[in-house]
Amino acid sequence: MARTERMRQEVPQSFGVEDFARRTAEGWKLVAVEWQRELPETDETAQAEEVPFGLQIGNDPSRLEVNPAEQDALFLMMEMTVQEGPYTDIAEELNRRGYRTREGFKWTAVSVFQMLPRLIEVGPKIFATREWQLRKSAAKL
């Protein structure tokens, strides 16, 4: 199989057809173009930060509170991850128990994998809970 070399080139304002021709003559093939523009910082364009999985906006909109169903799903993901369960098994168990992603879809191995940063973030808090200690004790029986 032939090796492939890739290069990312920052494009100056004066980039033009001649630059494409030069790279092509050097043996390069254009495979992607990435566009970028600056947006003004206004209230209309500012994006709200997504509420982390396991939490929801509370009665006081300036505070977050626990979302019980999502919190239970996080505990199950953490428990099965600690037991070194494959992502497919974790997804199947979440679905079997009726848990769904925030978008309402069934869990997949990929969607469980995408939760790893959240599990890492919330892990120390989960491990410190009484519920986790009870689950850990029950698992030893």
C-alpha cells in the first residue's frame, strides 16, 4: 500500500491560482478546504454552554441540579467501565434498562465512548457518594 503524506498549510491573504498550480506541480493533490471567519461578539451570536450530562437547569435558572435519570445512567456507565465492560455491553445494558441519550436515542458503543470525558470529570464525585459505596459493597457479596 502506498504511503500518504499530508500537510496543513496556513493560507495567506494573497493565496491564489498560482499557488494551487505550484503545489500540483510538486505532486500535491488538494483534498480539503477549511474556511474560517471572525464573528462579532454579541448576545445574539454567543453560544450558550451545554448543560453537562447528569445535570439540568434548576428552578432557579442560574443553578444546575441533578437529573436523576441521567445520574443513574452515569452511575451504571461508571460501574460497568470499572468492571472493564466493553462499550457495546454498556450500551446494551443502558438500553435494556430504558435509558436514552439526551437526544432520545438508544445508546451505542460510540455514544458511550463519547461519555468518557464526562465520566472522568464526574468520577471523583461519584466515587465519594454513599450510593457508590453501597454498590461497591453489594458487588463484593
